[in-house]
Amino acid sequence: MQLRDRVELAVRRWHAFELLHGGDPVVDYDCAPTTQDIDPYPDRFAALDELLEFRLQAEEGTALATSLEAHTAYLSALLGQQSSFQDYIMHTQGCGAIGWSSEYVEYRGWLARESLAGIGVEWNSYTRTRLRELEGEVPVGDVGAIIREYADKFEPSIRELTGAAAEFELNIENVETDAYWSYWLDGAGRNARLRINLANASFTTVEAYRFALHEVLGHALQYANLAHTAEKTAVDWPRLLAIHCPQQVLFEGLGQVLPLVASPDDELVRARTKLDHYLQLVRAEFHVMVNQGMSIIDCRDYAINRVPFWPPKSVASDLTDRSRNPQLRTYLWAYPAGIDWFVRLHETAGTLLAEVLRDAYQRPLSPGELQQRWPSGPTIGGDA
């Protein structure tokens, strides 16, 4: 058995242990599903010991080595290791966690406010409410059907843009759980599962469109095509995708910007993308702050000063997730790091974006591989 396959078996055993003991899943999407019976590790240390041994055997700089670096860093954090924020993000997401300058964040805020003003939305404590009124609320019970409708409409153009040839099945489930997420996509092979958390979910027509492009034609189609590629060729990358690993910057960056790529002239989509870009940069600011020891009160006040329509309850939850939860402490960094790089790539108006999109549906690119494709581009993770 080659090293990649032994690593994948080890990750499956660790994943089985976590599920057996009530932990978060390790594998987010399985691009090489198997019917093999999986024997869970007896404990997390057994998993860590074997993964560390495999890390010594993996060739430096390969996709397998970077994946093992992420797995061992995350598993060590689950066991209680207290790593610095910079080291933890570099070892997991594969990029820096410096963040962006205050001037740059303010510039992106100005662009967001200007775009919102263009559609008649003022910047104040009611911005979110006004924007949702303008976009039109969607009854929660209708969300699944509307998402499918948008996905069906735009699927041909996204396939042409990305070169994705794989077929996939999408199962949409309504659930109600006490979790931070409103929706989540996972799955195996050509079968994707989209769960909508009724406890948190609330959609407008524009959000349903963006959701269809991000989750269905971004994640589901992309993952299915990666699985299709892995079936046809002997790929050198690990086929078990996990949100604490370096490809997540690609997945979340692409997913957040794909709605704009598909509908560049839609004023509402453009405004929402610019707003999301700014909000992710602000989240990145207090993500860094709270992990560098700034007081919670100062973090809260900073966030609400930047974004007057954020309720303190949401800020409190976000701060906890980004500092106390080993999984979210790394995963949530993928959103600002990803959207900033892809927005700026989209703004270049060149052919490189199309090239990156086609590559990204064939291989889960790391931040390092993205930057190799755009050497003159911005540093992923910020350069403040």
C-alpha cells in the first residue's frame, strides 16, 4: 500500500474515532469512498503517533506532506496543545495570518458602502434589515426548491467556465440543531448532502442565488469533479478533504466569489460580494486580535464600530469560535484569506481567473499553489 493510501486509512480511523466519541467529523468530503470496514483508533494519541510517523516519510513540499502537517497540528490542538495563532494557521490552512492593514480594510469598507448606496441602502444599524427587504425574503420551506432552480439555471455556464464534467447527486435536508452554521455541505464521491439548519437559516432571493453558486456549483460540483479526476488518474493529493487543511482557502474563496463571476452585472450580487469582502476582513481583524490577547470588550467594541448592524450576540459567538474552538479557530480564517485573493484576482479582469478556476476543479490547490499561479498577486492571509 502506497503512503498516500496508508495516510487516508489513518485519517478514516481517526474520523471513525471522533464520530464514535461525539467529536466533530474529520473528513468533510470523501473523494474516494470505500466499503471497507474501518477500525477506529483507540484514542487520539494513537492517531497522532501514526500520522507523525507518516509525516516523517512524506516528501517535503508535496500535497501529502502539507496535508499531514495540517492533520497533526489540528489533532494536537484537539489534545490541548496551545500553538501560536500564526503557527497554527500556517500549519493548517497553509497561509499566513498577519491580516490586512487598517487602511486597506477601510478602503474595502468604503467600496462596500458606495456599492450599497448605489442600490439605496444606507450604512447604519439597519443596513442588514434594509438590504434583506430590498432582496426579498424567501420562506424557509421553499429554500431547497429555489436553490435547485438557480443551480439548474447556472450549471451549464459554470461547467463551461470550469471544465467540470462529473455528474453529481444533491440531497437537500432540513435539520434543526444548536450549531453556529446555517447550512453545511458534505458528501462522498458523486453524492453531496446539503443540510439547511432551520434554527438559523434565513434566506433572501439573492442569498438563495449566492448559496446555489457557492455550495452547489462551487463545493458540490467541484468536489464531485475532484472525485471524478481521482477515479480516472493516479492523483498525488490526499482524497479525503478536511476543513482544517490547506485547500480550504481555495474552496471558500472560490465559493464566495463564484456568484459574482457568474453574474458580474447584477447590482445586488455585486453589492453583497463587496459587503461580504469587507465583513470578512473585519472578522479577520478581531480573529487576530482575540488570538493575540486583546481584551474581549475591546474586540467587541472594535467589531461593532466597524460594522454598526452587528448585534453583540453574534460578535460574542464569533469571538468564541475563533479563539476557543480548535476546528473553527483555523477553518474560519479560510473565508477572509480566500475571498480577498479571489476578489482581487477577479478585479484584474484578465484570463488568469478562468485558468485558476479550471485548475481548481481538477486539483485541490493549496495557497502556495495559488500564489505560484499569480506571483505578482497579493499575499494570501494578508501583508499588514
